[in-house]
Amino acid sequence: MGDHLWGCGSNPLVLLLAVWVAVSAHGCFAQAGAAAATSPLLMSALECENMEEVLEHRICKYHNLYLWEGKFYYVSNEKVELPLVQNTYYRYHELWVSQSEIKPIVVAPAQLPFEWPPAEKVEVDEALLWFLRLAHNYGHMLGETAPTVHVLLCKQFGRCNFSRRALRGVRIFFTNTDNEPAEQHTSARDMWKCLAAELPLQITDASLKGKLVVMKSASTGIGPHCRAFKFCRDPWGRTTPPPKLMVSFKNRMTKCYDLPEHVAIPTDPPRMIIINRGYSLGRDIVNIDELIDHIRSKYDVDAEVYRLKDVTVQQQARYYARASIVMQVHGSAIGNLVFLPYNAVIIDVVPLSNADQFEWQRTIVEDFRPMNYGLITLPPQPTKFYARLLEHENDNPEMQALTPDQRQSMIESGVCPNEPQGLNEMCVNKWSLGWAAITIRIEDVDEALQHAIELVQGARQSGKHGKQRHRHAVPVT
């Protein structure tokens, strides 16, 4: 780990503590006529962590960073070569990585692209610069973006808790120049109130037109810790945030949504919720009525079925906060696991053609290990494609590559063709997730639910809630 400091007149390769103290205490400024004499222009400064390590781990904090017309400016009397900082951990596309790279434009006081003093100025005490991706997906936003932003706010600004005071003075800025922020899932937008006093603002937002944003302190970069599968692991050497930070994230979300704190999971009887996505969303449970009737008749559990479409995050949080056991098909509802009480058990269901999707649930349970969640993974369940898939994807080149018999066979069997590769990828990554339904085998549920009840009862007998030994994921085979 190495810390580097760039300041007013400083050598960028050497730490000048005395200069930094002077900058922090008084500011370093240049006068430009009578107006500047009464309104000092503060020079920019920069301190970075992990400079000797991989680029992906680098975090930099700017002081007196200027945002003007969608661009960042670093004001200095010296010729400074600023380091590159990556502002995303998502690597689905290398283009995303390059678009996320932050490197402000270095300008001298005499060459400012904006007037000083400005006609309109917005001052921000602490800014977190964030490159937004997968904004349309509630699961990615609440299960990955939110905890990682929490970690950065906590480590960079000491803002680890949820309270009006803790939120005051910090602002999140999306560094995107594309339309991603506008495509945020409606429910996902709601989570930002837990992280800052105001909603994040895109640096190209129309409300900033003609206004100079002065960021007294602005942090950018992900660092070595983040919460996501799969890019917060190897090969980039990132690791899950320390347990203490995951606990503080759960506490933040619990307080933000006004949920009961430190409650024991219901055990007499256990409360089970089954999340069914609904036909229009894909991955719905076809035999949900048979399933819930079987569970209620055979087991001493309080079981309910919920559909989450058009349900507020507040109400979803309450559903999960009262559950001992939750059964859900792989999907965006994974973002709600943070609301579960300590020692709750998750029964994970994946479609036949998406057997590898259990990794998402497994890793989030691992990352939330202080919560001591139990995880039971059903074997991949039988899947059938919707007949309307043929009509909807009729013009798709991948679909046209199939003969009529092959198309009908795929619909009936629920199995994606292995060849050609492009067709298989389209079928697995799109059709199986959005155009298929699941029939859950009752015998698989029996084995899983019996084990889940044992885990819940074990938590009651231990008398420890959230402090007992972590239960490893137990796949049912």
C-alpha cells in the first residue's frame, strides 16, 4: 500500500506533509484581478492509495476539484500528470472499464475554462464519484452497488451509519455520459436515500448547466474490497468487504427502511415466504398452488406467497424482515436478502438451463457471513419455454437457425440447443431467464424444507442470533 500526494507546487513523486497541512488549513490560491482577491481560487490537490498495486485497486481523493459542463478540472500552477483511476468493477465489457476511467483535465489558473468567480456556484463538502452500470437490474443495484458504495462512503469519509447527520454534506455523482442513470429500475432508485441526503446527480445533468460545482473533497476508485459476483474476486485480487463493514451496511439498510433491529427469526412456527415472479416476467412457478397447498398441509410453518412486481421496496423489506425461510427463483429478488433477519434460511431455485446461476446466491450468502444465513440449493428444476417465444423471437437470426422441429422440441423440453454457440448463449442468457416457466418438483422441496426447518430450530435452541457459527451452503442432491 502506498499513499501519494499531489499539491500546490509539490513534486508528485514525494509526500510533502508540510505543504498538505498548509493546503488543508488555509488553501492554496492564485489571485486573478480584484474579483479573485475577494474570492480565492483554491488550488487542487490529490492523495491516492494503492499506487504500487494493480490499477483496479487504486483509490484517489481530490481536494478542490471543479466540475464544469460535464468535465472535471484540476487547477494547478504546476504541470502535473494525474494518475488514471478506474471507477467500476463490472467487466462485462472492456468498453465500460475505459468509460469509467477518471482523469481530470489539469489547467493553470490563467487558463480556466470557466469564469472566476463564477456566476453560479454549487459547493459540495464530500463527493463520491461513481460510474453506474446494470442500473435496470434491482438485484445488481441493491445486492452489489449499494453495499460497495456503502464501503466507500465508510472508508473514505467515515460515513458508516444511517442518520440525518451522517447523510448531510455528502453527494454522489454519476460520471456516466451515457443514458444509464436514466434507465435505473424504479425500485432501485429508492435505495439511494439510504446512502446520501439527496439523489445522485449525473455530471451532465441539465440542472448543472452554467453552474460550477466545487468539490471540496471527491473520492473516486473502487479499491481492493467490493461486494459482487464475480468481479469482486479473482483474477483482480479483490475481496469481500470486512465483516464489520457488511454488518454496518445491514444496519444502514435496516434503519433506512425502519425495520425492527436485532430480532430473532420466527420459530414457533417458522415463517416461510415464497417469491413468485409472475408469468409476464419469466421464471414463474407454474405449480405454485400445488406447492403452497402441499407445504401448508405437511409442515408446521406459516407460509405465504408474494409477487414483488409493483410492490414498494419498503413493503418488500418488511416481507423479508419477518421471514425465517425464503424460497425464490434466481432473479432480482436476490437484492432483498440484506433485509432478512440473522440466521434466516434461503432456498434457492434455478432453471434447468441456468444451473450455474446458484453462484450468485452462494456468494452473497458468503459475503454476508456475519448474518449467518443458511443456503439450500435445489437441483436445477424442469423448465418449459413460453410458446409465444417463437413469435417474439421469430426474426432473431439465432432462432432462424433452428428447424421447425428443433424449435418445437426446445419449447417442450425446456433445454437449450448446444449448437451453434451463438444460439446456445442466446437461449441460456436471455430466453431461459425471460421466456421460460418452472415446475418445481415437490420431492425436492420436501428434502430442502425439512433441512431448512432444522436449521431454523437449531438457531432457536442455540439462543444466539447472528453470533453462532456460520452455516455453509448445503446443496440438496
